[in-house]
Amino acid sequence: MSSYIKELTQISNVHDMIMFHKYPAETHFVQTADGYILELNRITRNGGRPVLFVHGLQGSAMTWVMMGPSASLPYMLYNQGYDIWLANVRGCVFSRQHIKYDPNLDPIYWQFSWHEIGMYDLPAIIDYVLYKTDAKQLTYFGHSQGGTAFFVMASILPEYNNKINLMHALTPAVYLSHMRTSYRIMGEKLFQSTGFPFLGELNMPAGRLCLISSVVLSTCLNVIDEMLGPNIENINPEMIPVLFSHFPSGSGIRQVAHFFQVYKTGVFAPFDEGFWLNNTNHPSPYPLRNVKAPVALYYCKNDFLIGVEDMQRLARELPNVVENYLVPLEKWNHMDPIIGSDAKIILYDKIIQVQKKLIDL
């Protein structure tokens, strides 16, 4: 391991990671209406158009910046003149504060899914960014659950559509009927053993454990392949220790249970106690027709979590899709848009082209 990579593995927070790469950094804190305190990181360009990045399940703001300036979209957009903001949603390692509850002592802290992230976290973060930048709108990037939560917010709080000039949805987890990963079976057993109402942290082994030996590392990489779609060779081998030093970053069990509910029912709807308790009281689906903000969709053929058919269904149901892009490579999977070694050539140049076409600097 080179000294450069070793330093990257030892950085413990997003602010220091950004500064390590010689970009200006700030750390902010936002309180939601239901009392969660969220860390918000910034690659500061005062006067630039604000862009907000929201990570996926078990990710954090670190997910967007840990691969370095030559391989991370936020740095590239900063270089294009944008003011970059990086969210950390409730439950991830950097956003575990609450005005009343302790996540280590109070199970009620974990009584949330991605519904609450869309209902409370995103509005608080968006309003804060717009206030701090004196802007009327921002550009939103959401990966996986970061897209899920956006579509929750834009459906049930439609006034927030006016605050978004463009939403880039990278493999958003909205419909999951064509999920291929075999770990969906393990998920069902997890929920049976945990029991409703699924309060508590989803305890996953620390990524650093994958670095103990070459045998353990190989096992970890195989798990990722089976879960997300086989394409592990598209991760820069030198950066694998960095990846496992900062991922996974934590989440709640209820978030995963909510995704499982969507997979089993085929309905994009709020967390459904009726589904889990076998009664007939079911919430109405989220009204995607309310999502009036312009949306650019990006998705992959080898994504084991979200099928191409699921993304095509989403595209049909959204009223303002301005880009519907299926990555043409056969092996690109769920995480390649974030950590793929060829992401700049295959996707980021395309995204920046779409951004410039639709949002004038």
C-alpha cells in the first residue's frame, strides 16, 4: 500500500478528505423538524450555483469524494464553477445526533425509513443550502436511496419541485420488482428474526475487516459482486483499501425493510404496517405525478438491485423526464456510477453535458 493510499484510509471525516485533496471545505449542521441533527459538507465556491449530492443506503458524503478528484463527480463539477454540498442523512456515521434520543441507547431513534429522509431530511437540507447561498434553486444528485428519498419529497411536498432546477437520479431505487440479487432471501430471514417494527441499526461488519487478509478481501468483493452486480474489476485495485475504510457507513434496519416491502408488493408507497402485520390497511402509493422538477435518469444493465424494466416503469410514470440514459456497457452495476474506474468517460462527461445543456452557468 502506497503512503498516499494509506493516508486516504486514515482520514476519518469528509472535511479532512476534501482538504487532503486541496479543495476548500466547510462543515455545517442542520436540524430537521423531527429533531435529527445532520452533518452537511461543502466544497466551497461562493457565488457558484449550488449543487446537492445525496448518498445511497449505507453510504455517506464520503462516498462521493473518497475516490479523489480525478474520479469523483463533485470535484469535477466544482472545477466547472459549481458550489458543492454533500448531505449525510440520518443514521449514517456522520449524522447520529438527535435533540432527544441517543442512537446507542434509544431504539426509537431508529424509527425511520427513507420516507422520513424524504419528508424531513431533504427539505431541511435544501432550505439550508438555499438560505446560505441566497439561491432560489439548486441541482440535486441522488444515488440509489438518495433518489428514492427525493421522489418521496417531490411527491408529497410538491412545493419543493420549484426549488430544484434539475434532478440527476443515478440508479434510483424506486421500483425493485426485477431485483436479481440472491441476498433478497437473506433479507427476508433478517426481517423475520428482527421482528416488527424493525427498530435498530443494521449492523454490518466494518469495511476495514475486509482488509485483514487477501482471503477475507476476496470474500468481501464476492459479496459486493453478488449484491450489486458482478463487475468488481471496474474498481481501481489501488483504491479498494480506501473503499473499505469508508464503506459501509451505517443505516437503520427499517430502511432496508421498506425497500423489501417495495420489492414484494411492487408498489412505491410509505412504510406499510399492514404489509408486515398482515392486515388490510395499506397506504396509498406516492403520487409520482407530482414530481414536476426536471429529472435525468441514469441506470445500468448489470444492476442486480434495480432492473432496466424497473427504471423504464419509473420513466413512464414521471411527468418531466429530460434525460433517460441507459449506460451502454453490459457489465456496469449499481455502484459503477459512483466508484467505477471508468465513470468519468462512461457517465460523468455525459452528466456534465446534460447539466450544461439544461442549466446555464
